[in-house]
Amino acid sequence: MPPTSPQQTLKDVFGFDDFRGGQQAVVSRVLDGHSTAAIFATGAGKSLCYQLPALHLPHLTLVVSPLLALMQDQLSFLTRHGIAAASIDSTQDRDTTRDVMERAKSGELKILMVSVERLKNERFRNFLRQVQISLLVVDEAHCLSEWGHNFRPDYLKLPDYQRDFAIPQVLLLTATATPTVIADMGEKFAIAPENVITTGFYRPNLELLVAPAMEDRQQQLINWLKPQMQPGSEAPTIIYVTLQQTAEQVANALAAQGIAAQAYHAGLDSQRRDEIQRQFMGGESPCIVATIAFGMGIDKGDIRNVVHYDLPKSIENYSQEIGRAGRDGQPSNCLTMAGRDGLRVLENFVYGDTPEYAGIYCLLEELAAAGQSADRQWKVLLNTLSRDTNIRPLPLKTLLVRLEMHGIIAPRFAFLAEYRLRYHIEPAELVSRFEGERAAFVRLLVDNIPIARTWGTVDFDRLHQAGQAQQIDASRARVITALEYFQDKGWLTLEGKRMTDVYEVSQPNFSIEALASQLYDECLHRERIEIERLQSMLALFESQSCLTRRIAEHFGDSTFSNSTYDEPTESEQGRCGHCSVCYGHPVRLPDAPPLPTLSDNDFTRFAAPFIQRHTEQLHQPPNAQRLAHFLCGLTMPVFTPLKARSISGFAVFEQRGYPDVRQWAEAMLSLGS
């Protein structure tokens, strides 16, 4: 049993004498039974806001997080403090997962952490319905909002899950939410304004520096960093870049100058990434050159430098990434080596997420066909639908969410389309463990799940028909429940794959043309918002007023007041006193170097090979959007069967602006038609 007061728990379990910032306000509201949102700056102690209440609440606290790394770091902390916590994730074997579930069912666990994708699993949701849950915690909760910087469509289903699992209250946690996003989150979970606690984004120990990128940016970085990297006293440093190849190039350049740097990006295997992260956390590797894949959830207090070698993706990303510096309260540097040359790549990522109109039309044709079926059910295997419509998975998920928001479809359930099993005991022995109707049911399973060598595939239609013939209930739900029970007993191993989402077509008689145009316009609107977000970030770095103040205004932070500062004269002028502007060095970012005009020869050399293969295999030439994607190195599902990456010309224009390449492609294609 926990101590009687949260204050005592704070001292006895976590070893702290006092709460920080808004922690006490959040903890009090949660323990009073209110759904609450905590908008805390990175490093301000959000995790304690659920960890401590979990020890006082009667049942399980379920934490939903977007990343495995976030869970692992927090689980290590909880384990060190003797708190019964566990996670369920895809890296575990079935025995481990089963053990975690049993601990949760028995009430032994206080905290269970899962990724948001786990909630799509039919078996996992069945398990959660058997467990009493006191609190749902949503980490990185800004992902709930399509106006947020890391919108995750799966997060939009969390309010439904809260109702489905009868969870009485929620706690939303995030470090980066604008007033619009905060309002959106509060509305989705019915959180009263007085239960939204914001600590403010001001960090007095962070020096915000913007330096115009020079022609030799690598040497510029080396000159700035090398004095801080003397052997034996290296300053822990994260250097953020946009592209994987840049991470490798910069890490190699630093290493050549005697600075022990390692590249970290999604192109490395997970074991290597884990090793690099462990070395950085343990102080063996002082400098990491990373894409934004690095840093989520790490809690290393003594990071002295966060460098943006390339432009960050948004003000929200910038705030989150610099928030990893100086969590120990000691002075730390946040340097942005800014130039407009990297803007094109970031903008191209945005354009790359906008699907083709034809893909949306194809999606709606399939949906309309499902709407004419007897049960009006639409079964969606995301990867298959992505391939068939040539829409990348994340934009496709977003389109499905938009169809829900328009009332065209309604999610009903999700299931694994395929199950297979392997017996650990003889099938006859399995049957002998039951009597009466149950024995007949198990015999039906054994007889109708043929084993090929070791594994047998479960055919639910076959089982249902066999059950009808014998007047035995062999419904899908009963079959899955039985097989899971057999697995829990160790009698067999059960594996599932091909996650299928089932929707009901609520409005089957929609106009395909009208809805396709509407959805495409919404995609273009989202595209414009993301491009404007990049422009807002550029405006921040070129600001003539205090950078800290500009960030605070962006997040609607009203704590920028005299009480925040040691020197009231500075705050009265709205200045932090420790950023480039306050030092008297506002910047004008250098323009990207000019590129040669695209020519007919460029089209023949770089575009023609792709057009030829596309025409040969798909029996029609590509449109300008598809050709521009190819030339700018932006992936599409159709590129996989075409083996587009192997064609000369792929990504040859990744440093050019996508709109310019697409306009040129349209002109050249029209000349050839």
C-alpha cells in the first residue's frame, strides 16, 4: 500500500522533497477524479504526474505512448524505484506478454505501457475488457490533434477506447501544444479548462543561438564544437540533421577531427541504434549526429549542446528538441546553423505526403462497392489498400479518419485476418481434457484446423460451417477465446497476422466525384498548413525580437512576466537576455545557392528511363505528380513493384523545390503528348 499522502509518496518512493512546477496541481486533480491535461516543457517532469497517482489509484494505470523508446526509458526508472510496471510490445516473446497480462489481471501491476497501435489488436482489446483500469494516460498527446505537428490518426480513436474499456478518467501529457491544439485535445476528452495545467516554456539555463550557415558548414560546426570536446571533459552533444546521409557525413567529418561522434538514424538496425543510445546515455559516446529519430524519451540530464545542423521541421519540433538540453539546470547551448538550403528538402517531405487525386478516387470506388453489400461492411488491410490506391500508409490512415469525421464510415472492430497454431500436446490429448459439449467443440477445432508439418491455419468460415452442421457454437469469438485459453495453458502456440479494420459504410450513396474533390482539397489545405508551419519557423530564426519571447507567444505562454526573471529590467522589455537577438545578433538566413535551369536534356537523361519502365509495366505514362515524386526522391507505393529506386534519375532533384520540378514535368509531358 502507498503512503497516505501524495507528498509522502513523493519523498519515500521517488526521493524528492518537493513537487516541481505544476506537478502538484496535476496530481491533485487526477486524484480528485478529474480528467486532466499537463502541458509541461520538455524536461519539466511530466512522467511523475501519472507515476505518482498510479500508486494511489485502486486499479491499473494504462499508458499509451507513440514510441517504444519512450516506454523503455520510463520503465527503467519505475523498476529502479520498485514500482510494479511493465510494457507489452512487439519485441517480446509470447511467454513474456502472457506473464504481463496475468500480472495485470491479478492486480499486481500498477502501470502498463503500450503503443497506440497495440490497441488495434483484437486480442489485446479483449484482454483489456477483463481488467479494471483507473486511469488512461496519453503521452505525446498533441498527436491527437490534426492541427498538431505530429498528427497520428490512430490517436483519434483513443476517446472511443476510453468509453469501450470504461476508463473513468484520462491524463494527457505533452510538451508542445499551441492554444489551438490544447483546445482540440480538451474537447476530444471533455477536459474542463481549469483542469489544463501549463507550466510555460521558459528555460533560463538554455542559450538560444542562431548562426547563419556558412559555405563550409562542417568546418563551422567543428570550429564551434571542438573547444568543448577536449579529451576527458567532452560536452554531451546531440546534432540534428534532416537526412540519413548527412548524419553519416557529419559524423565522419567530426571523427576525422578527433571528435568522437556517431551517426544515428533509421537506416541502422535496431540493435545498433540501441547500442549507440546506451553508449550516449552512459557517457561512452559524447556526440550523436542524428535524424529526429533520436532523443524521444531519453532522460539524460547533462546534455550541454543541442545543435540543429539543418533546419528543424517546425517550431514545435525545435522546442521539443532543444528541451533535451540542460535538464540538470546547468547552462546549455542550443545552436541553429540555419540556412534556406535545407528548406526545400523539408518542404518536399510535406508535398510527398499529398496523395494523387486518382488514388483518392480509387479508394472511394472500393468504399462505394462495399457500401452496396448486404452488411455494408468494408474490410481494410492497410498495406494492401495502400498498394492498390498508391497512397502511402500514413496519408491513407489520415484519409480514413477524415471519412469517419465526414460520417461516411464508422469503425466497428479490427481483427487479425489470419491465425495459425502449433500444438505442444497431441490433439487427442487436448480433446480428452474436456467433457460434453466442450469436448465436441474442441474435437471440431482439431478436425477442422489441418496441420501442415508443424503449423495449422485457422479457417473461421470452415469452422463456422462445421459448427452449424453439428449444431455447435463455433463463432469467431468463441474460437479465438478457446485458442487463447489453450495458449495460456501452454498446450499450443497461437500466432496472428494481417491486421484488418472493419468499417460500416454509414452513407453508402455518396457522390464519388464530389467526395474525392473534397478530400483532395482537404489534403491540399493540410499541405498549405504544413508549408506555413515551416515559414513560421524561418520567421522565428530571423526574428528581430527575443527568440524566447517568440516561442512563448507561439505556444500561448502567458508566464513570460517579471516573476520569471532574475533581472526585471530585461523581462519588462520582453527579453530573456540569453539568445542571439538579446545579444544583439539577429540574423538574416542566407539564401540557398542558385541551381541551373532544368533543360530538355535533363528530361531525356533523368525522366525518360522512369517513364519508359512505368509505361512498359503499367501500360500508361506517369502523371506529372508521380514523375516529380520520382525525381525528388519521394516514395510512393507504386515505386516498389517498379523498382524505381534502381532507375537512374531517382532522387536526382531532391535539393530542388518540388513545385518547380512538378511544374517543369507537366510542361515537358504536355510537349511530348
